[in-house]
Amino acid sequence: MEFEHDFDNLLADEDLDSFEEFLGPLETFDEVPLYSRYSQLDFLAPLTRPEANAWLVRAAVTYLERLAAHVAGRADDFFCMVSITGWDDYRDGDFLTPSIWYTRAGNGVLDHLSLTPATGDEARFVTEAVAGTDGAQVLTSASSAAGRFPLPRLYVTVPAMPLPA
């Protein structure tokens, strides 16, 4: 993957270079962004902004696959996926924010998400970005748009971490 070394540095900056933190106790869920400052993405400057956003989404999904492989057989109740926010910024020519969203499947949080296949321009963009990941699903949730301050987001799952039944 192009920029792999830079991405590894980004993960280290955000303390995401070890998967062990994901295996600790968790009451509900957590959502950990891949970056916290735009300056951390300076290595993507050679790309157009749409190319950089597609690269970020692909890198997040690749990270998700590695995380899923790491926890396989170690945490029976673990579930994770990529969440993507920042769609208003994206439409303004800025960066998306991919995050690792994770929970313990048995705690009931997933029951409240009501994940369904995503549609629309944003879903098409993400679907094209992850086209090289066989079996990746691009999903949305009605709960992301609900509430007083909705934060639209899309989710990406991979076969190595299927949605619990």
C-alpha cells in the first residue's frame, strides 16, 4: 500500500499500533478516529482530496481486517467496523474521518443501530473506495441521523468480522 510507512507512523501517533487496547473491558462501545489533526495527513498531499479520502477509507478497512485477524479466537464477544464521519467536511473539500467503532456484541448496543445497506452518493464513494476488499459491506443506521444533533456516518464491515446474528 502506498504511504504504508506514513500510515504506520500515524497509527503510532494515535496509539493505534497495538490491538491490545481494543480487548480491554468495555461497557457500551467506543469509536476511535484514525487521526486527530489534519497535519497528520500531510503525507497525502500528492493526492487530490477525493483520492486522499478514498485512500483513508481503504487504509481504515485494511486496519480493520488486521484488527479482526488479531482478535479472532481471543475475544468471542468482540465486534468492530469502520465508521466514517465528516460528510459535510467532505462536501466542502476536506477530509473524512474514518474511525474504528467497536463493542462487545452481547451488550445490546448493536440492537439499537439497525444497520442496513447504505445508498446515495456517499455510499457509492465508499463502495468504490473499498472495491478491492471482497465482501466489504457499506451500511448505515437510522440512529446516526436521529436525535437532536445527528452525526451522519457510514459503516464498513468485512467478512473477517461479520455482524453478529
